[in-house]
Amino acid sequence: MALLKINEIARNAGIDTDYVIPYGFYKAKIDTTINEKLKNKQDGKLVLVTAITPTKAGEGKTTTSIALAEGFGKIGQKAMLCLREPALGPVFGIKGGATGGGLASVAPSEDINLHFTGDMHALTSSINLISAVIDNSIYFDNPLNIDPERIVWKRAMDMNDRSLREITIGQGHKNGVERKDGFVITVASEMMAIMCLAKDEDDFHERLLRIIVAYTKDGKPVTVKDLNCSHAVMKLMKEALKPNLVQTLENNPVLIHGGPFANIAHGCNSLIATKMALKLAPIVITEAGFAADLGAEKFLDIASREGQLHPDLAVMVATIRALKMHGGKPFEELANEDVDALSKGMENLETHVENIKKFGLPVIVAINHFESDSDKEVAYLEKWCEDHHYEYAFLDGFLKGGNGSIELAKKVQSLLANVPSNYHPLYELNKPLKSKIETICKEVYRAGKVVYEPKAEEQLEQYEKMGFSNAYICMAKTPQSLTDDPKVLGAPKGFTITIREANLSAGANFVVPLTGAIMTMPGLPRLPSAIKMEDKPW
């Protein structure tokens, strides 16, 4: 099917072209002044797409989300899809792109995966402008009394580069004050978080002012407000705060906006886009990064509360290859039939489904089909779902697009009409920080004990004294395991999780406990996608 011009996609989605700002023929930004026109419309139903613990290649949450939107198109059900923007780190690292796959893709795929409409550039520039202002203030007599050893704001770039995790800046004559610094990947920054949690431009600015960038020599916090550079940041971010409109290969509308990682950030697209979509369509599909223990937990505990959302249903993406991996099958052999390994791996699916039900949401399992799945394995998984009274649907969106997604679309449509959601968050915000951390670790990950290293103990105590005891918890944890050890597969119980440190994101109003060896600046793999592209035309 040929792509339609973006104005036609907008009209089909109920967006007047007066609010469409085209970026070429097939992508556009949507002016947020449309919200005034839409404010009295009833919100649609909200569907969250999440997944079991994935293999290192991912299990197709984005592909499933796109396929579901295309399936709705095939059955004549109006719907809108909301996705995150890809980051160049994964694009040139392992995944090679984040626009779906096969016939379940969004387009123009390469534009979206690379520069798109410049949102990542705006974020990166804004983050680094703040860093430049901090160091410039120190250089010119340090009027804010900033302690160079207590600067907590890091520079950023939209790329995986482990060599930038820890650096020394200011070396040489008249190059500023020499100090240790480091980079985070743009999508792990607090700036990305507040872009995706802000209700509108004014709310973004208020959150921006609250960001703590450093501490003074007598221990007082220094904020962006103290730096007097917030209006310059707003000029950089003005266009980036508008959602981006594109389409699936079958011409269904998609809003793509914001892109925080789910292992080291909160992993959901912007509330601005989601809330706009809920006014435009009777059904909205959104996706949360990695497995349900990360992106879905953060969507349900953080984003839904901040946006006053009421999710209606969760789609749990499960693949036979990932379940076999959790049953002990080596990654290199996952294409080989092994019903015994599949059987042993089912506890991972069961744990994730049980976790979503703790939030009060109905769940449907989407069996995302891969070519290597055998008929015997598919039959086993379907029978297991039936025996456990799980709603499920077989999905073949990658190979067949909307035609392979009709079963899932019909079942989701029926569940939305007949099974009410009793959504509620997992923890109360007025609980102490440690209590909230332990609720997540024990209820979602199934840990038996949480241990805090001295640095984390000191930081959590400090944040509570500063008045952030009511902050959300945004766990930083490996996406490859329910534990904090990526080598531990399946669904273990009673293990110990170690919190090594905890960062404060005052503008986002969350505390980020870091577990295991999790990094806020990833590295490239031994053979990155950037190298694999060498034999392809540019």
C-alpha cells in the first residue's frame, strides 16, 4: 500500500490541517493549540502493550503495537497509535531501528530512526547548554558557590559511547575549572523524562526550573532556575514539545513523541501525545519499553498518575523463542523446536501476567509469531493459556500486516467493551522512599530482600530531608532478567536486589535507584549495527 500525504493522514485522524506543520510529504508536527478545540471531547479507551522478559533481540512490542493498529483498520475500528521516538544508540547498536518490522512498520522508517523532526537534537542541545552554563558560571568567579565536585548534571549525546561515561573536562590553560564529568545517553536524561511527563509547555517550563544540577559548597541545591537559562532552553525545545504524526504501512495514524529508555528512565512516550490521541480516537494504543517489570510498571505507577490516565487493558507480548530461552535453551539454538524448554519457561509469562493484574488491568496474551515457531510449540502455548484461563490471540503481523492481526484486534475490541478495568497504582506516594522501592522489588521482581549500599542509604536519607519523600520511584535495572543480574533467566523468587546508589530527578519528581551494573550511557556491542550497515546502500 502506498503512503498517503501527511495532510490526508491528519484529516483521517480528525486533525484539521490548520494544526498540521508538515516536515516534508510524510511527517508532521501537530500544533498543541488543537487541545483547546478537543478539550470537551470524551477520552477514548487506552491499551498498553508490554511484554515478557525479552531476548537480547527484543520480542516485538513495537511490531505488535503497530500490527494491532493495522488490525483495527482491517475491522473498521478507528484507533490511534502512540509510540516513542527511536534513539541513535540502539539504531547503530544492537536493534538497528525502532519502527516495527515487516508489514507491521511505521513510515517513513529511515527518517524516523535517524533525525526525524529534530526532537533528539533539541533535547541534546538543551542538556548541553545547561552544562555549558554551569561551567561558565564556575569559571567567572562562581557566584552561585557551586562545588565542582558535586555537580550532578551530566552532558548528553544521542549515541552509545562507553568512553564518555567518565571524563575530565577543563584541562589546559583558560579552559575552565578542571573537574570530572561524564555523559548520559540523551534518552536517559531528566530532560527527556520531563518532556514526556509534562502536560504542556508551561508545565515543562515549571519542571525545568526545578531540576537540581549541582550543590553548593555548603550543601544547598542549585537548580536550573538559579542558572537563569530556562528561557534559552525553552527556545530550543519549543518545536520539540509538539507531537509528531506519521503513519503505518497501511495508512493508520501514529503519534511518535519522546523516547526515554525503560531500563534507566521511565520508558513511555509523551503524555502530551497520549492525551491528544485519547481525544482524537475511541481506542489508543501505547507501548512501554522492555518487559512489564520495567516499562509497564513505570507507565502504571508514574506516567498514568502524572497524566491522570486510566488504562483499560494490557496486551502481553509473548514469543516462543523467549519462553524457550527462559526454559534454558541457549540463544543460538532458539530456532530449534523444544517443547520441554518452552514448558519450563512459561513461569516468566505467568509472573508478568500476574504482575499486570496487580494493577487491576485485564490482560490478553499476544503470541507474536516468528518463522521458526513450530506448530507443536504454538499448540502447546495456546493450550497453556487456555488451561490458565488467559485470554490470548495468535499474531502474525510481521508477515501479514493487518490481515495477520485481525484476531488480536477483535479480541481487544471485545475485552474493551465487556471487561472493565480496575486500574490502580501499586504503591501510595506518601510512603517512605525505601518502602516504595521494596514494594516494587518484592511485588514485581519477586525479590526476597533489598540491600542498600552506604552511598544509596545516604542519598535516600538526604532526598527525604530535602522534601522528596513523596517522589515516584523509577528503578534502573537490567531488562534481561527479573533480577538485577542479566544472567538469571526464568522467574526466580526470594533473591536479593542491591541498590548501589540513587539519583534524584527533581523536575520529573522521581528518585532513580540504580541496581546491578546498569549504566546511563550504554556501549556498543562487539559487532554494532553501524558496522553491519557497511554492505548496504546508503
